[in-house]
Amino acid sequence: MDFKVDKMADILNDEIDYIYYIKTIFRYKIIIAVFVAVSLICCAVYNEVVSEQYSVSSTFFVPLDTGGSGGSFMGYARLMGVKIPSNIDQYVISLLESQRMKDRITEEMLVMYKDRKVDIEATLKLGEYLSVKKNINGIFILQYKNTDQEIALKVVERYLENLNWFNKELEITAQKNIITVLDLPVYPEYPSDPKKKFNFVVVFAGAVFFSVLSIFIYDFIRKIQFNS
């Protein structure tokens, strides 16, 4: 009997706690609403102030029958002035990230946009906005971001072309193309960053959680001070 009474008391205490939580939230609802509103306004300002970036990507793979891929790739690496890694996957990435490749892309873009009032060298930032990685299926993913849609597309196209250009110019392999492209780069119609809807959802959820947590902490400290 005593056990049932204790159990009922625990249930009632739990219900009382839930009522207390609801009342506390309702008591500070204006503070919560203001904090959430201010957070959303800041998020909206951030979304508008931050420059929109457009992402262009391409996928490709390196055929194994390139006339002795290991030897040809090693020669290519030495000519490019790249430190040769033991792993062929990392080697291909190192070639795409090499300084000589960046310099050639920059030179081509300067010639291409010589009539436009754009500081290409400052805009490209290949070391910052270019990424190369290989997925578990052995497919390379080349991605580049820029605030200019056309420049983003042209950079990825030039990277793909220059891989084959180096192959032909230096006679690394007998094949015309050193890579096989699976997905050609496509002109980006919509910006990839900032992700406005995602930012709003994250900020809203974070603001609600932080504001509710803060009022409970404040109310708890206030009660301790009152009791003491």
C-alpha cells in the first residue's frame, strides 16, 4: 500500500514539474519571443550581407590502362614539381592542387577576362575555394566556388582541359585524354551559399533552446536567492 502511495506521489510530482516548466516558459514568453526575433533578424541580415557563392563540380576517374599509369603519373608529378606520394589517389589530388596548375589557370583566366573590370587574381582564390577529393567508389570530385557564376564554371572547365593539355604537351601517355569525365561542369543557376533556409531553421531552433534554458537557470538561481 505504501509503495502505491509513493508511486502516486512520484507521478504527481512529475506532473507538478511539467506544470512548473510550462508556467515558467509562459511567464517569460515575452523575453523568449524577443530573443528569438532578434536572432532571426540577425540571421536575415547575415544572409543578405554575405556574398552569394556559386558552386560548380565535375566528377571523373583516371583509367588504369593509360600506358603504365604508375610510371606516366610519376613522370608527370616530377615535371609539375610535386612531391610524389606513395598513394596514386593522393598523387592525382596533389597534381590538381599543384602551384603550377594554379598559375596556369590564373594566366588563362586573366587573358579570358582582360576586358572585364575584375581583379581575377584576387577573385579566384584557388587555394581556398577549390577542393578535390575521391569517394569510396574511386571517383574524383572536383569542386570550385566563386561569387561569379561564369568564373566558377570556367575554372572547373579549365582544370579538366589542362589535365589533358599537360598529358598531350609533355607526352606522358599515348592516350589523348588522361582522365575520363563522368559529369561535365554545369552553369550554376542558384547560389550554394549562404543556405538561407537552413540558417533560419538552425538559428530558430538554437534561439528557442538557448532562451528557454536561460530562463530556467535564471529562475532556479532566483529561487535559491529568495529562499536564502
